[in-house]
Amino acid sequence: MYIKVKAFPKSKQEEIKEVAEGRFEIKVKEKAEKNLANQRIIEIVASHFKVDKKDVRIINGHHHQSKLLSINFVD
């Protein structure tokens, strides 16, 4: 499954919000440095979809606010 994410690093509170089907806005406290925000986004998405962190990958947008993520649901 693929989802589109708009990231908001350096936010005061962490939050995940579905704005449309397959589109999310995620606020994280971490800065967009040294891959910290991306790793936290992966953790939040994995927790939201109840999968392991290794089953969530950033496909596109590593250095951008808009990202494309892949979620692998294991049976």
C-alpha cells in the first residue's frame, strides 16, 4: 500500500491526521536533520497501521516535505 505524507518537522506536538484517502499530514518534534524526522515519521506510520517499522519505507521525498511511503502488510 502506498500513502502520501506531508511532513511538518520541529512541531510542538506530534500528530498524524488523514486529510484524504491515502493522504496524511504528520507533525513530528524532531528536526529535519540527520534523518531524524524521517525515522520518526516511519515510527508513527508503523504504529498507526500496526505494522513493524521495517515494513514502512520512504520511496520518494527523503529531502522534501512531501513524501511517498510504502507499507507492507504481512499476513
